[in-house]
Amino acid sequence: MMALPEVLKFIVRYVFGTNNLINLGERACLLTLYFGRFNIR
């Protein structure tokens, strides 16, 4: 697992790396699903 600051920088680049709103929506969904796995108890 990467250090939290590195993860945050990665997310910022990943989310704001494009101005395409469709891609933003898809990436937001992917990030939600990705981090949702860690929240499952």
C-alpha cells in the first residue's frame, strides 16, 4: 500500500488529469468502487 500522501497526489493527478466530464464521472465511479472494497467489513 502506498503512503497516504502519495495516494492523494495520485488521485489528484488521476481525477484532474482530464477536462473530459465523462471520463471524470467514470473515474469517480472507479475510485468509489476501488475504495469501497476497503470499507467492506
